Amino acid sequence: MPSNGGRDMAILNVDGVDCYYGAVKVLENVRFSVKERDFVGVLGPNGSGKTTLLRSISRALKPHRGVILLNDLDIYTLRSVEVARQMAVVPQETTIGFNFTALDIVLMGRNPHLSRFQAESEKDLAIARSAMERTSTWHLAERPVNELSGGERQRIIIARALAQEPKVLLLDEPTVHLDINNQLEIMDLLRELQSREGLIILAVLHDFNLAARYCDSAILLKDGKIVSAGSVDAVLTSENIKNVFQVEAIVKRHPLTNSLYIIPISTPKPPLSRNLSVHLICGAGTGTTLMKILVDEGYNVTAGVLNVLDTDYETAQLLKIPVASDAPFSPITEETHRANLEMVSRASAVVVTAVPFAHGNLRNLEAATEALKRGIPTFVIEDIPVERRDYTRGEAKKRLMELKGKGATFVRNQHALLAILNVSEDKLKMARALRTEIPGHLRPETNSHEGGVANDIESHVGG
């Protein structure tokens, strides 16, 4: 695992390295160590020094300061051929001027093991064949390399690197220009080689999710310096991603793969200011789109009551929306209910989304009733019939009907609500496009009334 110190059991050590292009410093005091069987992803923005780091490790760019050790030997005191027997490089782009066969290309990986003018032996051919079989490319042996697909060609270049019989494999964006299927195949191959053959793999990657899924460790670079190095879980955090890439990101663990997955959030435009507040009574992801749109439109948004594992709670945290919250799977407490009522009392409008209701969150409808008592405009979105989301034996439906009788405005969908709130046209289009992006059992029903806002308003009693 990369670390900022310690060389115990490490095969590759980068210690205090500075690199320059002319008078421009591009790496500063880079320090980490990598052990056997580590798969390390190097990530960072364009110009952060990722490729320069690989060039320095592969002896293509000598550091102005610091040392790079391979098995405790300074690589810049070794002959090139000695380094090539232990370390192989798969570059970002490989230009092949002549139309060699795939086998010819892989046999080039044997050059560090041959003396000048020495021809390849049967042993060299066997090693090349083994490298091609391990990369599932032996059937391409006689094919001209320039006639291969991008994925096949990348496998051939990796096979050439394996033919060197290295202990360390350096890759500069190995999945660049490949479709998603070929990306996964290449990364699966690298993971298998690391596990089966004990290779150290150091790969420059741009894709957070590929790094999270395949790498054991990660290094984050910014402006030529290491910001974070260690396990993937420790490095790929929302805070680190925001610090390095200046974007917000949701970082969660996928239930199927058990690996992290990262969802970057586009940088918001400078917010408008409407000096109006909207309180959302939501949950189960039904408020996420509204939160983002309303914040972008300049509304002050609050929400509650939500439990801390709810998708809407996580969205509120990301958007820095004040929220009344309770522990997961627990009923709304008196203290949290009061906090929710306080938010309601300060709102210009209250919106009840098509949230599922159980006995644990029924008190949220009491908050909506209190809003009506205070004369606060209250809207109820009913794009999902209440019968499909009422787990209270009809009590939730009864209370919603009471809200209608007390003056709540019922609208058929988020699009209609946003139009009433005078939200911009582009955000209305976003709301329409995202209507189905909530859990399947809560998916809105389509209807023929979407063409006009007036038809979307079911009733407006006491308005």
C-alpha cells in the first residue's frame, strides 16, 4: 500500500522526488512505497503530474531531487536493460510504424533478455506464447497489429510487457479510448495478473469507479504533490475529491460489488436569490430532484423529518440543506418533531412529496397540517397513488384527504409544482426527464394531463 514513509517489505520506493520540465517544477517531494501484489491507482486532474511520475519511475525523466529504489537499488544507477528486466511500461499511446504481426510485437518484450544481434530462442517464443495466452491473444498471433481493434491492440501491448517478465508493471491510462466492455476486460485482466503472478501494478487512471473497483490502494495528486495516499477507502472520499478536483461527489458502497462507487455532482452556477423558503416533507429519494432544482433556483430549502440513511437525507447533506433528522428505522421523536415544526413555521411554502408512509413517519403529516393552520401554502404531489405507498392501513390516505379539505393544493407531479413556483424552463425540463428516477415500486404513472399546468392542479381549496 502506498505510504508516505516506511520501506519495510517494499519493492518500489519513491523518496522525496522533485521533477522539472525546464524551469517548471511538475513534481514536488513525492514520497511513497509499494509492496508486492499491490495494485495502485494514480489519480489527479490534468496537469497534476501523473504521467510525469510514471516517466520518472521508468527512467524516462531523471528527478532533480530524491531517489527511486527498486529492490533497494537506485534505478538511475542501474543499466537500462537491468531495469527493463524488472519493470515494464504500457504507455498511453503506442505508435507502431510497421505492420508487424501481434506475435512480433510481443516478442519485442524479450529484448532486455537478449544480447545484441541475438535471435529469439524456443524459450523466448514459449514465454511470448505464454504471455499471449494469459492475455487471451494467442489466436491473434499472426494478425497484423494495425488491423486489430483497440481492445485487442491494448491486450497485445500488455502481453509484450508481460514477456519482459517484470516484477513491476506501469500503465498510463490503460483503458483510454476503449468502450466500457473493453475497459472492464482490461481491468479484469490486470487484477488477475496481480493476484495470480504477484505483480506490482501502478496505473494512472481517470475513472474513479474503475480505481475503486480494481485497485487496493490509491494516490491522489494535485499540482505535483501527493494530497492523499493509502487504501482506496481512505483516499477516495468526498472531501479529497472536492479538494483535488473541485467537484462535489457522492461516495457510497455498492451492495453487489462491495466496492465504492463515486457519483460526481456538476458544479452549480452562482445561485439566484428569491428570499423565499420551501420546506420539503419527503423521503425514499422522492425529494432529491426537487432539492437540487430549488437550490439552483435560489430558494432557501429545508427538509424533514428524514432518517439518516435515507437518500434524501444524503442529498440534503451534500447540498448543505438544513434537515430535521432521526435515527434509522425509528419513529419521529418529540424533539425532532418540534424541530421540524420550527422549520415549517419559517417556510414560505411546504411541499409534501409522494413519499411512502408508515406509522414511523406519520407525524410528518401533522407538520403539514400545522403549516395550513399557520396559513402557509402547502402543496401535495400525488404522481404516485397513495394506495401504493400507504403502509398504515389507510391512515395516511385519510390524513392526506384531511389536508385537501383544509386547503392543501394537490398537484399531479413535480413539473406542475415547479411551474407554480415559477421555476425556469430548463429546470422544468429536468424535472420532467427525472420523474422516473426513483425506486421502481414508487415510479410515477404517466398521464395525459402533462401538457398543461392548469390541468395538473387537482384542487386548490380555500385559495
